[in-house]
Amino acid sequence: MKMSMTMKYITTFSLFFCYFFYGVNFYVVGPTLIELSALFDTSIKSICFIYTMRSAGITIGSLSGFLFNYINRQLAFVFFMALMGFSLILMPHCLSLSQLFSLGAINGFAIGSFDTAINVWLLEIWGTESGPYMQALHFAYALGSFVAPLICEPFLSSKVMVGHHFQKISDFQPLDNTSANASNGSHPVLQSSDFITDEQIRANPIVIFIPYAMAGAMSIAGAATVLILFIYKKYEPPVKEDNNSQHENKDLIETNTNSSKLKAFMAKHIPPFNTVYMVTMGSLFLTFFVGMEQMHLQFLPTFAVNSDLNMSPKAAALVTSAAAAAFTVGRGLSIPLAIKLKPEVILYANHIMMVAGTLILIFWANSSLVMMWMGNIILGAGFSSVYASMYAFLEHQFRVTNVIGSIFVFAGGLTCALSPSLVGKYIEANPLILIWFNLICVTLCVLIFVLIHFTICMNNRQKKAKIIAINGDEECVKKVLT
């Protein structure tokens, strides 16, 4: 049964709200990581294992995509989003690190399942017209990532962290007037009143619970919204066309209509090499990009606190919000741009900004507060529309099914599962490891994307030549390849 335009828009906007709540849920842990480590009386290195467990859960959860072919997607969506909310609410109430890490894994499993479902669901609703809607969906997520640090900020310390698990007061040398003037405001002057110990944080831990409760409640509200929509009108997936939509039309012009039944069966059920290649390369791209984006936005507060600028958790949360604001604005601008520009054009612009932001942070993050802000803002803008644009870009080459969507989310979760142990282990002693990690990932992303785009251009040239040779019709070529 064909879905009405009214229900398409109602469902789509419900998904936007859910993805906003998901963004808040996902990015609450990063700004509160230092306070969380004090609450559990452990080091940053140890508490960072929550990222590994959460990402491992995301990776496993992403494999549930095939289930949506057999169970009702709406009800599964409600379950996973509610699970996401309840697991986050309970995190600060855990009695041990093992309980915290277990809840992190459960939260990640819910996120992986939810993320697979929502992206494929939107593509299923809008098909090849999904570009602007996919950008809008990820704009909602970016808005959530911007709001999360702001929710956390009132409950964070405004002082530099010192104590058993943090830097000692003796490690800091307060600047005299001469050196302060010479620094031009790049380094703050630290007084004894600027410090707080982890014991002082544990003495009043209740404030840490509040942002987790708020973010978790938002996720539960999103689940309730989709449940109400299910009760009002159950979603029915559109009936697949026999020719597997527009993507197969490109190949039909080259196919003899009198082909044997065996060839027809193989064409329908066995993915062509080009599709396998594109899925593989797209997965590799998302492996490095998602790892870079999530590691940077989650570890940014810890990076800022441990940098030579000696920022407080409250100030670090504001830098994170600035990066998330650029992330949000970039995704907002990408909605109208997606209507006018091809996804590959937007992706090239994103890569230029990601490279520029990374280089700024490598050279100046430890020496200039202004460049710390600028580099993170540029990098946030660079991250903004990559994920949605990549989905739209690949959707023009093949139909993104539940299984392919699972592969993409699984690929994105691999780096996120492995990298927190490496970054978290060294970020206190060498904060720039986060930026060097970014540089490696963005370099690989550029190379993979250029290779994908080059392959598509070469394939289109070959198709154009074949079609002209068979039909001699330039207009037919333009219609098929656009």
C-alpha cells in the first residue's frame, strides 16, 4: 500500500525528533567524563573503557538490521530507543565500574540497532529523493550534539582538575605579569582558588546524575512518540518494484530482453561486482570517518582539559559546544545545498574543512586559545554533512537495504570500538594523540572518497560509450546517467 504524503511527512518529522534526542543521549558522556572518573574513583585511562564497551555494543547492535525484514520496525524502534534512555539514566547510579561498562555496552547495542533502523527507514520512505531529508535528519542529530554539552555545563566544575587521578597543583606554574603579557591571553593565569580535587567532586556527586536523567528522559519521550504513531497508523514498507527501482534501470538498457531465466535470476538476486565494490569502499570510508568524528567530539573535553592551555571542565564543555554548534549549522545549511548541489560536491567541501581544522589543531592547539576554538569550529563544520551526504551519494549508485545499512553502521562502529583504548590510554600524557588520530583518519577518508568518485566517473563513461554504440541516442544517455 502506497504511503500518503501526509503520513510521509508525519513519520519523517517524528524521526527528526528521535534523532535529536539520540544526539543528546550520545554526547552526554564526553563532557562529564572527568567528573564521572572522580565519581567512580578511577583514572581517565580507566574510565575511557566505557567508550570501548559502548562502541562494541554499537557494532553488535548494527548487525540487527536484517531483523527488520522479519519484525515490525516501529515496535523494534520503540524498544531500542527506550532501552537507550533507561540505560543512560542508570549509568551514574552504578555501584562499580563493571556495572557502568555493562550499561555502556547495552546503551551502545541500543544505539547501533536504532541507528541502522532510522537511516534505512528514511531512505525507504523517500528513495532517491532522500537527499534533503537525510541532511535534515542528521541536522537534528547535530542539534542534539550541540545541546548535550550545554545541558551538562551547569553541573561541571569551573576549576582545573587536580588530585590523585588528575594533575597536581605543583605541576602548574602560575604566570607572572610579564609572562602573562607575553602570552597575549593564550594561557590562563592559575591561582590556588582555580583548582578542585577529585575528593571534592565526590563529596557532592548528585549533580552528575541530572544531565544523564535529562538526556535519558528525552530518549524515552522519542520512543513514546513513535509508539503513539504506531497506534495511530501502523507503518507499512513500500512494495518493492520487480526491477529493484531506478538503479537497475541503468543496467536494463544494456541487457538483452531475451536473456535466459538463469541470467534474469542472477541479475535479480546476486549483487553485481560494482555494488559489492561500492559497499566495501563505502564501509571503509565510514569506518575511518565515524571513528574520527565520534572520537573527536567525545574526547574533545578531555583533550582541552589536558592540553597545555589547562582549561577547566566547564570551559572545555563550551569549546565542545562551539564545535557542535558549527556541526549543527553546517548540517542545517546542507539541507538547501543538498537540493541544489550533488552529494560529491558537498563531500569535497567537507574534506577541505576537515583537513584545515585538523592542521590548525596540530600546530596551535597547545599554544593558542583562539586557535583551539577556531580549529575545533572548522573541524565541526567539516564533520557536519559527511555522513548524510555519503548515504545520499551511495543511494544514487545502489539501493541501501536493511542489510547494507547494517554493514555501514557496523563498519562505523569498528574504529569507535578499537580507538578509545588507544586514545584514552595516552590522552592525559600526550593530548595531541587525538589530533594525530584525526589526521590519519581524514587522510584515509580523502583517499577512499577520491577513489570511489573516480571509479563512478569511469563507470559512467563506459556506460555512456556502450549506450551510444547501441542506441546512438545522446538524450537517452543523459536520462539514464543522471
